[in-house]
Amino acid sequence: MRFDLLIKGGEVIDPATGYFGRGDVAVRRDRIAAVERDIPAESAFKVIDAAGLLVTPGLIDLHAHVWHGAGYYGIDPDPVGAASGVTSWVDAGSAGAFTYDGLRRYVIEPAKVRIAAFLNISCIGLVAWDYELTQIELCDVELFEMVANQHRDIVCGVKVRMGATTVGTSGIEPVRRSVQAAERCDLPIMVHIAVPPPGIEEFLPLLRSGDIITHCFTGLPMKLFDDDGRLFDVAKRAIDQGVILDIGHGAGSFAFSTAEAALAAGIKPHAISTDIHQVSIAGPMFDLPTCLSKFLALGLNLREVIAMATEAPARILRYEDRGSLRPGALADIALFRQHQGSFPLYDNTGATRTARQLLRNIETIVGGRVLERLPPSPRAIWAEQWDRGGTNARIRKFQCDLIEKGHTPAQMCGCG
């Protein structure tokens, strides 16, 4: 048997199988065919020299927004995936029942990367930056069930965003309805936490094992830890009963101080995700490799952070065919260079930590095919120019300062 593709001489990191170290990865058609110490180059039609590079399963971003061109948030998934090693995006509720068909037809089906999506409990989804739950009539459980059942192959859960401006006077009713929808459809819930009211003590007890808290290390007032870094009892009970912690970095939902308090208490996230969208992509989040680099700076090791963006999200979403380099899995593969040096990385509060390693993607492969590196799509005019004041203006100034200082990942590693 000859292989279609051979990735040769890299440092393989595959937490799902426990393979760590020098190895070659062979691909036949769209599947992993073999991972061995030394596979002859002449056994493959095409060989990629991975000497000096890390070879991992393709990254799975558990919280992203890729409903590009529709609503406030979505980025163009293919150019960003090809440049960051993300082979599977999981859209976190950009589309509701009335727009999920469009997400499928105009984004998921044409994409070269793989995309699944949480369905928003609000039938309008994220057409604007907020307010989708203020009219509780938009949270129609029967409508949700109807649309979810039409798209069983790509729907992966219920998304509900909890925060004062998002829910208005609806309180915790959106979570109650999300639980109803989730139980009818046998799906998990992803709940976003932001600024109360309501408080986490009101709705976290409604979550079940396998449900997901995203923005788990936020510095916003709905955080899971008190000011002394102690986990609130309601959050501890949720974690103990099997609720999953997801980072969801975003433009306002990650703080180093919260992460350090959690890690000091022995609490690690189950998944590292970006919450990538039209605003957060301009920094300080930037992309998934940058998020992983921040957790290296916080003391996690390379195997752990790769697991949190490959094996863990695959397990959370019950993907049996990805998140691993085991023979028979989909040939979704990412190659990274691990730059050594001194790299200032920022959280969303403006705090900085110095990283000694910075991960940058070199090659992204989906189903055995190397993705073309495309120029990034222009950001939406409202992300670049529209000033709706307050937090938005502060974030834009912060992003401009980062660029002026040369503190973007591409500039720091010398490839900007």
C-alpha cells in the first residue's frame, strides 16, 4: 500500500492515543493510515517535511462564531482555520431557528473546514451584539425542537447567553427553556456568563452533567470565584456533578487573575476555545494558538493544552472520528512551530503575562488535503469603524495599542 500523504520527522503530540515524540503520520484518502517512528518517504506520493515542527490532531474550537456576513459576530471560517490549525469550528449559537438553514447553506456546506453549531434558544440568534433573550416569546421550545431535528447531523447543543442586557426582564427563564429543549433533543447546553442580574446562584443549579459553562475564567462580575480566589459553592456543586468548563476567551471574557486563582485551586478548564468573532479576532485573543500559548504561560504543559483543543472537545461533542491521530480517524492534522523567546500576552482586562513559548500554525490539513493559506477577509465595518461607545471604544483603543507596540502574534514571532 502506498500512502497519499506522509508528514515526516515531526514531534507528534496526540493526547488521545498517548503518542508523544518523534514520529511520521501517513494518510490514505481522507483517513489517518499509520503513525510510526519511521515510515519510508518513498512509500508516499507526497511528503511534508515536519522537522522542527509539532504535529497534532487538527484543533477543534468549541466556541466560535462563523455565521459570516449575517449578524454582528461571524468571521470567515476558511482563511482563519487554514492559518491557525483549526480544522473543526463549533459555532456557539450565532444562528437561531429562523437562520439555521442559512448558516448551513451559505457557510457550512461551502466551507473546506468542518463546522457544527449550537442552536440558539432564541429563534433570532445573534443578529446584534445583545438583547436576543429580552423577549421571552422568542425562546420557543417547540420551534427549537423542530429545527434541531431537521439538522441532527450538525446541531451539537443549545446556546443560551446569561447577562443583564441579554435577558432583560426574562430572568432565568431562558435557561429553563434551554433545559426543556435540551432534554427533548438529547443535547447539552452551553451557557455564557457575563454580568448579573441574574446571578449564577439562580441558574447554575439548573445545569446537568455534560452541560457547558463558557467564559469560565472571566473577570466579569458573573465569575465563578470570589475576590479571594475561592470557588463559589454553587459553582463547585456544578463542577462536581459534571458540568464542563470552557474558556471562550472572546473580547471581554478572560482574565489572567481568574485563571491563576482557578489553577492555584487545582481547577483546570476542560476545553480551551476562542469565542472568535469580528471584534475578538483583532486582539488580544487573536486565534486559538495564541489562547493555547497563554495557558502555557500560566503553567500548563504542552500536552495538556493540546488535549484541551483536540481530544477534550471531541469527547465533549462525542466525535469519534476526530481529535486524534489514531489510524482510521479523519486526517485532520495541524503543524505548529513553537517559537522560543519572551512574548507579552494580554488578557481582556489589559493585564499581561510573559510567555516563553508562542505557538504559530505552519500547515493545516483537512481530510488529507492541505488547506490553501488565504488572505483574511476584511472585518465588518461595525467592527472597524462603528463607535457604539463605552466598552466597544475601549476595546478598539486597546487593539490599536497592541498593534502599535508590535504585540500581535505574527509580529512577535517575526512573521508579520
